Amino acid sequence: RLTGLQRAPLALGLGLLLLVVPAGGVVLYDSARDEATQQMLLDRLDEADELVQAAGDRPFDSAQADYRKALGVYADLRSDHSGSRAAERVPARMKTYYTTVGAAYAQGDYCEAVEPLKYLRTVPKSLPGTDLGALKTWPDDRLATSLYECASTALTAGEANWGSQYGELLTTFPESEQAAKVEPAVAAAVVRTEKDLHGAEPCSAVQRLRTLGSQIDGLEAGQADIGAALDKDSRRATTSADTGTYTCGVDQYRDGDFESAQTTMTEYASAHKTAKNAGLAKKIAIAAEIAQTVPAAGKKLPTTRTGGSISVTVQNDSPDAVTVLFTGPVTGSFTLKACGSCKAYSFSSTINPSFEPCNDSGKNYPQRTISLPVGTTFFLHKPNGDSSATPASDTAKLESGYIYTECAYTTQSLGSGL
């Protein structure tokens, strides 16, 4: 019995030791599992970092999906594993993230930098509760600069997208230094284009000024004073375009584009009745119309000269009212009423050697007498109201000591035309 009593405490001690050993194993197991989880999260962080680094070698359009995927990992680490070592390292990683996404700006490629910088301004919303410090506003000034520089380059080059970028700058960063430079840049563009009105391509300058005026009107200014200044720039561009239309018409005439010159000068004279060049614009339109039938009539630019010493009477032996246009030393036009008792001549009668229109003493031909200087005058007769009829032309070399008569008549062609 004494031997048995001595063994009992030993057995009890061994039992207690057996119970302690499994409890220690649980602690060791939990620690290992936690470390494995931490390492797994760090691996996820490294994978996101590698994704950002690889995306930095590609254009933003193709890399954006990977940037968003990496940001999703960062956001998940911060929200679902906030106590992890990986989550604690996310804020430090964001500086690399921002500089990688916004690398185009650092390279001076402002147009390419616009979309990445706009994207970076949305990043803080994906990382709630994360202290980004100065990174939160890091894209703002860079985006304002990129919008200004990209738009300014497009404006100088005559491209169309500058208006939307300036508009975005004015509304997104209305108080910025970059926004304050928009109106002066627009005003300078108007002045530059005005100078081109006196260059080799005035018609192109007119069109650019009109486009500028429309684009400026479309800008939404963030401040009233900038808006007022832009309105003034728009009016100047439009006014200069209107004034330059005359210069454009002269250039078209001198280049031999008589159809365009006629249209341009007719529109100019109609829209600017009180302008000092309105009268000459009408004469250039007349000469341009004649030159489309008689190119020699367009060799010289018309003048505002009137009158002369030679009498020329134009009669109308046509059943249609006729507009008579003439150019040379003097340019002008007038209309003769239709001859009510006159008819169109057959083609065969006009080739008869004895053919002589405006020679029927029994008819009262509508007529008008004008005075012209010595020299060559080009006439064009066109019937009114019949677009299918072909105008007739005559080149008259007027000499002193003579009285001249022009006769307008209508010939029936071999077909059905006049």
C-alpha cells in the first residue's frame, strides 16, 4: 500500500503534462496560420505593385484596366484586412501609383496626361478612410496645366478640340492661374488669324475666323469677367470675318475662280450695304459672272469708274426680259423689259447672211443707252426667268467717233433649248 500511494502523485503529474502539451500546439498553430495569412496578403500587395509597374509601360487607354485592378487590391487590403502589414503599406504604395499613372505629365505630354490625371482625381473615393495626404490634390494643378497646354496647342494649330478643353478648365478650375490665361490666349488667336486676311489665303482666314467665333461662343466661362471678355473676342472674330469676305472675293477673282468670286461678292454686298467696298463688290460680282462665259473679261479687276464719251444703245428683240451685264473700263448692269411682239428666231434664220435682228420698224424694242469709255467692253446678255437658256456674249472694241448698238435676241437651238 505504501508503494501504491507513492505512485499516485506521479501518475497525476503525468496526466497534467499530457494536457498541457496539446494546448501549446494550438498556440503555435494559430501563430503559423496568422503568419501565412500575412504573407499571403503581402504577396497580393506585391502582385498589385507589379501590375502597376507593368501598366506604366503602356498607354493609359490600354493600361487603365490594370490600374483599376491594382487599385481594387489596395482598396480590399485597406477595407477587409485593415490590421494587416500589407494594408499598412498601401498608403506608401500610392505615391508610386500616382506618379506611374501620371507619368505623361512629367514627360511634358500634356494631351496624353489629361485622361490619366482625371482618373487619379477619382482614386480617393476608392480608398475611404485612407490618409493620402498631398496625393489627394496631387492631380489638380497638373490637370489644369495639361488642359491649358493641350488646348493652346490645338488652338494654335487650328484644330477643333481646344474649345472643350478650355471649357473644362474654366468650369473645373475657375480660380486657377491656368484659367486666367485662357481668354488672353483666345484673343491672341483672333489677332493672329486677322493678320492672315492679308496673306496668301484670305478665304481660309475668313473661314477660320468664323469657326473661331462659333467656338468661342460655345465656351462656358467659370467667371463673369472672363465670360464678358470672351464674348468680345467672339464678336471681333465674326466682324473681322465679315470684313475679310471682301478680301476673299478679290483673291478668288484674281485666282480665276470666278464662280466663287461672284457668290462671295454678291453675299458681301447684300450683307454690307453701307460698307465702303459694297459698290465695288457689286461690280466685281458682275465682272466675275461675265468672266465665267468670257474668261478674258476677268483679266483685270473692275473699278468704280463710271461714264464715258461713247454712246452705246442696247435693244431687246426677245420675248423675255433680259439682263445686260458689261465690264471693261466701266462695269455695270441693267435690265430690259421683254418685247411683247417679239419671238425666238429659228437657228436657220440666224445663219442667213441677211439676218439682222432689232431691225423691224414696226416694233417698239425696249432699249437703253449708256455712255462708255474708249477700249474693250465685254457684254453678257442673259434672259430672266429661264434657267435653261444660254447667255450670249459680245466683245466690243469701242472707238471714238462712232455710235454703237447692241441687240439682244433669242435663238431656238436645233434641240429644244434657247
